[in-house]
Amino acid sequence: MFLLSHNPSYLLSAWRRLRVLLFSFLALVLGGCNQPPNLIKLSGPAQGTTWHVTFWHPGGADNEIIRQNIVAELARVDALMSNYRPDSVIESFNRAAASEVLEVGPEIVNLIAKAREVTKASRGCYDLTVKPIFDLWGFSGQQVSVPSETELRNQLQIVGINHVVARSGNTLAKSVPDLQVDLSSIAQGYTVKKMADVLESAGIEHYLVELGGELKTRGHKPSGEPWRVAIERPTPEERSIHKVITIRSDAPLSVMTSGTYRHYFDDQGQRYSHVLDARTGWPVSHSTVSVTVINQDPAWADAWSTALLCLGATEGQAVADRHNIAALFIDEENNRLSETSTEAWHAIEGIAVD
């Protein structure tokens, strides 16, 4: 039996030890409160590529619910816009007869309207209906080969976004038979937007969303550091970083890059890119190998990066300047890379490129 109450020195010593423990406990609690939240990282397969989402929220978030909602949204968009699914809405439209009016929904109608603007601005170089020529060259997965001029002329007759007719409501029709619409050059950017919408619906204001190299950011890291994203070096022989973009702005921004250096084939000493000029049916022959566009709207940036890559730096920079598009062009000549950029690229705030 210990008679602690009869030992004042022991009581004083015990109180000091207790006080030290209390202060230590409070320091741990308060220190934990000041710790920034952890970054949450989710990923998975989608649209023949992969998706990644990095985010944080001061109050925490239900990560599994967010994952489920992202996967569900990816599946929903895929069922609308995938050209590789015979049951998709866009493939149903592609199989429809001329003048048949088909309900496609507001999302497809709005994307085609947006793409129509980019087609007009690019003087027809960019066109969602170039799919039959894409297939003719074999870039859809068939045996790649150089078609004859006769074959190209025949297919060009059914190419042109002006043949896609917007009817009342959310319906479309086509004015020529065999017209084919390929939304991939704008749908991936739109999908990035819809993934970001899932996060924002959960109250998340700090994130980086990426799908197949196309991405959107908002806010910053928990530490206050900015998001940093890489532009790939546009060479087929290697995969390395060419530029790093530091995004110091908390406002939503999208970074979309299109390139000629991954999908091509060589025939009799000539290289043919998968990027086709819808006006001629031929792959682009200029020296521009990569175009990066920064814009608040991912779908807009996606379409413009493809259109400007089709035009090339010489023609594309003038077009981009007229439409206030922030774009970085990378050209390759004699195994050397060079860069040009638009006025809007230099004027964009909160961006540093190293």
C-alpha cells in the first residue's frame, strides 16, 4: 500500500510528470490538426487507355464512392461516344440511313456544334467525319497501306461536317449515306471534364484529372505547392519529358496535347502520320510533331490541339492567334526540335514552362 498523500515531494514529482504527458499529448493533437491532408490517388482502365485522379479535401472524402462514380461516368460516356462499341449512340447514328432522324442526346449535339466551330476556323483541315478515310488508310486497326487517288476521291465525297444536320431538340441526321462521325478528337477532353465534374460534385476543389495524357487541374497540392504536368518529348524512339508546366493558378485549366510521333507507318521511305487533312485525305506532311493547348474547357482544348496539329505551326499559329488560343507548337527538322507559341500562350497567367 502506497501512502502518496503523505509524500508531498512525490506528489509534486508526479504532477510534473503528468503535466509533461499532458503537454506532449496536446502537442501531438495540435500538430496532427496542422498536418495537411493526404493526396488521394485513384486510377483504372478506360477508353483503351488509363485514367488517373489525384485530389485532396480538407474534410476528407469517401474515396470508394468517388471511384465508383468516376467508373460509372466513364462507362456512360463510352456508351454514348465510343466508335469501338457497336451499341454506342454514335455508332447507331453512323449506321443510320441518310435523312433518318436519330435521337442522340444533348451531349453529342453540343460536342458536334463545338467541333463545327473548330472545323470552320481550321478551314476544314479538322473534321469529325474523316473516319472513312482514316479506315481507308488502315489506321483503325486494319492493314495500313497507301490508298489510290481514286479511292481517296470516292471517300472524300462522304466527308464533311456540313453533312451532319442538326434537327429539332437533341436529334441529328445526315445528308449523305455512309457518313461516319468519329468523336475521339473531342470526346476524350469531354470525358476529362466529366471526371472533374464528379470530383466537384463531391465538394472537391483541389485535383488533377488525367485520361490518356489529357488532363485538367484545379487548386493546388495540400502543401500549397502548384500542380506540375509534363509534356512528352515528341520522338518515337523514346519516352521522356520535354517540358514541365507549373500551374500556379487555382482556376480550372486543361492541358491537351496532340502528336504525330506515336501512330504512323513507313512505306518506300516515306512516313505517313495518322493525322489526316480532311480537305485532301492525305496525312499531314509538315514538320510539326506536337501541339499543346491550354484552355479552361477540356473538350475545346482537345479539338483545337488536333486542329492545330493538322494545320502545322506555319498556318496554325496564325489561326490560333486569330481565335485567342494558347498553343505551343513543336517542330522536328533534321532530328532537331524547335518551338513556337501563340500570343495567348505567352499571355496566360499562372503558368510557368520549364
